[in-house]
Amino acid sequence: MIRKIIIGLLMLAVFISCMPQPKTLLVMTHDSFAISEDTMAKFSQETGIQVSFLPSGDAGSALNRAILSKGSPVADIIYGIDNTFLSRALAEELFIPYTPQDYEKVPAEFKLDDQARVVPINYGDVCLNYDRAYFETNNLELPDSLQELTAPEYRGMLVVENPATSSPGLAFLLATVAEFGPDGYLDFWQDLKDNEVVVVNDWETAYYTNFSGSVGQGAQPMVVSYGTSPAAEVIFAEQELAQSPTASLTGQNMCYRQIEFAGILAGTENLDAARQFMDFMLSQDFQEDIPMNMFVFPVNPDAVIPGEFLAHIQVPEQPAFVEPEQIAQNREEWIEAWRELMLQ
């Protein structure tokens, strides 16, 4: 009897082992990645692929992790590399090129890699946000250029993030390079320093502690944040708001456009599943889920963007842009020069 039970259990184990196992896919992301469970459930139902996400710090930290595991990757796909780190990522030869479905719909301005080693997924603008009530109460005109921020009437009113430790801080630094050039941006920062600009390490501190327009009700009525932050203030408000308490300054080169990419990591053992998920990330289902989860814009022009998202934002007509190759060659030098000036 025992012998029959053992044989039966062995046969059951063999049967289970022969059954097709669900495919699993691991996607490395930065910590700000978010997508709805319903959207991911739809992908799994359609493909049989289960997707797990591996948060890995900010975009720079995630890229460093991918570089350290090059050739034997800890994930199948990396999501969230932006144009400030793109050249470094490509130089490391981390990716398997792949052109997803719907790639041809993506506007050329977002396709910064002509080999499709990485694919644009979303974009957004790092902008200066301001506290509407402060400027209205004090009858103060808004600055309409970066240079105007150095005027005496704005003394001590701006908080920025350290570009060595903050993605929006780095984006704003690049905006100043775009506006004043590599030979002039430090002069601008010296003027800001003389005008008592406040520097903190991260966006959370800048926005939620120092910025007067947020819950922290801090001392600075201007902050380096995102062009979509005003929409978030309305959507997440405890009480219904007709107008956002904040808005963005969107003059020429006052915002820096960030484009986020995804790519299949070389060495993956799940290449077919990775390709299917890359297809899915450019599909309308995924792209339409982006704005209300990550407060950035989809790159697929067919994606419908919710009206409540669009109603409270300002989109810059002329955002700042620095070529990825120029960033790769000079990023560390620009940051170090900024640190020597601003933090010493």
C-alpha cells in the first residue's frame, strides 16, 4: 500500500513538472514607477506572463545597478532611464535592440536612439512651480525668464535640489546650461547664490517642506518641481478645488524636458516575454494609464489623456534641451563645478 502511494506521488510530481509553467518577467524601475493593477492584470491574462517590478532607487541608481550586473542581469527589462543618463547607458552596451509594435507612431523628437536599443515610453517637464496665493497677496509679478530669478524682488524665494542627488535638480541644472551655455551657467548660479537661493538634497524636502504652496507651507514660494505638479495638487486634494493652488513658469528654457526609456537587458533568459512587454508599454492600454499614475505624458499620440489631468497644467512651448552626447561628456564636470560654487 505504501509502495503504491509513493509511486502515485512520484507520478503526480512528474505530471506537475511537465505542465507548462507560467512565464515570469522582472522589470527594474526607479522608485517613482507606478501602473495600475488592472492594466497589468490585462497583460497577464492576454499573454500568460506574470510581471514583477524591482524598484532600484532613482534613475541613476537603477542604471548603476544594471551596469554592475551587465551580462548577467538581475532583471529582464530596465525602465526609467532618462535623457540625462542615456548616453552612459548606451555606451555600456546593456541592451538588446528591439522595435516594438506602435513604435512608428512615436514622434521622432522622442527617439533619441536610432538603433532602438531603448524605446521612449513617456515624457514630462521639470519646471519652476510657484505659489499662486503668495504672488497674488504680495502683488508680485511672475519672473518670465531664468535671469529674472536673480532680481532683488525674488531674494530668498526659490528652493532648488542638489543636482548630484536629485533628478529634477539635475534637470534644472541642465536647463541653465541650455540657457546660458557651458561657459555662462555658473555666473547665473553665482547670481542665484547671491540672491539667497535655498538648496536641499531632494525633491520631497524642497516641495513638501520648503515650498509655501504645499502642505508644508514653507518659506519659499517657488520650487523646482514638475509641470504636472499643479494637476496632482487638484487630483489629490482632500476637498474639491476649482483651481490648483500652484502653477508653473514655462518661459523659454525655464523647463527641462525629460524623456524616459525602457530597454531589454542583454543576457535575459526571457527574451520573447520581454519583447511582448515592450510591445505592451507602447500600447494604448499602458500609455493611457501613465498620466494618472506617474503624472507624465504618454509618447503614443493615440493615447487619450484625462481631461482632469490636462486642465491644471501648463506645457512649455520651448523647453530646454541638451544633446545626450554633450551631457555624457560633461555631466560630472558640470555637477562638480556647481557643488564647488554652491555648497562651499
